[in-house]
Amino acid sequence: MSLARIRTGDTVVVISGKDKGKTGKVLRVWAEDDKVLVEKINVVKKHAKPTQVSDGGIVEREAPLHISKVMPVDPETGKGTRVKTRVESDGSKTRVAVKSNKDIPEPKRERERPSAS
């Protein structure tokens, strides 16, 4: 099994596009489409029809970015870095920042996935 370079909950920096240089937290990853949704990055205006739950109007929301446009933030320098994997002695894999050679911490899960029952 391969180790994902970017995971939900990681802090990333945008390396190209209109939001170049901004950092944010990854809200969602679509691995099959190579897309990520980053908090307060790539904000677009969406025209929403009124429903019973909400009023209509122009709503601002985040749009997905291609995963190649973001880099994980190095835990030591705070800048973007490439990622390599290191296989530990017990066989587990760890993500490592290329620039500082420090481990990239596992993102904290805000909520558990619902069990299939």
C-alpha cells in the first residue's frame, strides 16, 4: 500500500495560481481525481437557488484544487517541502520532509468515520 503525500488535516502551501503563497488546512482529498479542498483557498462565488432550508443568493465557498498545486508545510521551516517515505524497522511507513529530514506529523482526526452497520 502506498503512503499518501497529502492527507486530510495536513497544513499545505499553495505553489501556483491565484492563491500562490497562502497556507491552509486540507479539508478533503479526492485521490481518484487528484484534487484537494483547502480551507479558505480557491474561494469562488456560487449562485444558489433558494430552498426551504436556506435563502438563495451568491454564496462564497472553496473549490477543489489539483493536488500538484499544493505542498505540505515543513514542520521545521514552515515552508513547502517535498515528501519522501521512510520504512521503519517494524514495517510501518512514515512521511518525511525532504528539506529538513524531519517527520511530518500525522494529522489529527476531527471525527471518526461512521461504522458500517
